[in-house]
Amino acid sequence: MGSDRSRPGRRPRAVPRERRRGDRAGQGRPGHRLSPAPPLVVTLLLDESAQQRFDRLRAAHFPARPLPGARPERARGGEEGVFRLAAHVTLFHALPGAQLAEVRRELAAAADRPAFPVTVSRVRLLGRGVAFDLESAELTGLWAGLADRFRPWLTRQGRQPGRAHVTVQNKVDPALARALHVELAAGFTPETVAARGLGLWHYLEGPWGAEAEFLFR
């Protein structure tokens, strides 16, 4: 079984949970109390250059959402009371929080493998948003292996292999989505980025709290 691996100078395993919540800017908010066992989200981690590009697009085009419990007048008044998730590639979105230890073990084992390339293959219109599709035989195999191990906890929908993607806009007027799709597709060229590991998060009724990174070799 593999072990958690982090880039030099960052050891998320040794960081108390209260500090892990805001591990990536925009994913959580300081002081937000965890529920007894919030659901777990598993993501694919991309190389920093690709992550930063997708983050910029998402920050520019994804509407901010009110924080749970925020008063509407505060949520409308600026950044206070709202949140934006960083760009992400969701693999599993609602694993049971009570199975945290087992999920960590499975992700550590799955990450004990070489890093691999992923093709950003096209810009896709979602109807009310826009996403970049990702393609990789290695990613398909990785997802299938984890889905088999997590099968008792998956919903019927969660057992189906979805199309890996990074959403940079959602929940907007369809006309805005079409305009952004035309803009991004006009200058798009398929490219290869690197998958560097797996991320594990707590879903905190909106924001996400960082639990761990399991980096590939």
C-alpha cells in the first residue's frame, strides 16, 4: 500500500484539520465547523500550471455562491458571505464521511503509481455553463479500480463512469454560456497536462475542506 506523498515543504498529514479546511484558496473558510461526518469528495490533481489556468477561468466566469447561513444582504454586498471553489476534476462526489480512514487507505494505495498525462480534448457547452473535457486511458483505469473498491458506498449514478472534465462556468443564463463557449472554443487547441495525484476533501454544505493529497510517484 502506498503512502501519502506531498511536494517538499508541505505535509498535509501533519496539519490539524482546523488548518486543512482552507488549504486551497477559495475551497473553504476559516472557522467553519465540520459536521460529525460530512461527505467526502475525491478529485484528480492536475499540475500547477494547468490548475492555475483553470482557476483563472473559473474565477472570471463562475458565479460566486452564498455561504451556508449567510444573510442575503451580506452575500450580495461583496466577497464577504460568498465562496468560490477552485477548479477541480471530481472523481467521486459523495463518499460517506464515516469511512474516512478506509477511503484514505484506498487512495494511498491507488496513488502508488507513476504520474500520467491527461489530454484536454475540447471545450464543451453544458447548457448553463462551460467545461473542458479530459481524456486519459490511465485515468479511466484508475477510476474503475477505485469505483470497484468504493462500490458499496456509491449511488447508482456514482457507479457510472462520467466524462472527466473541469467546469469553469455553471448556473448562468444559457446565452452567457453560449457566448463563453464560442469565445473559448475559437482559440482552443487540445493540450496535454499532467495528473499529479488524488485529492480528498470534506463537503461542508457548499465550501470544501481539504483533508489530504495523495501524490503519484
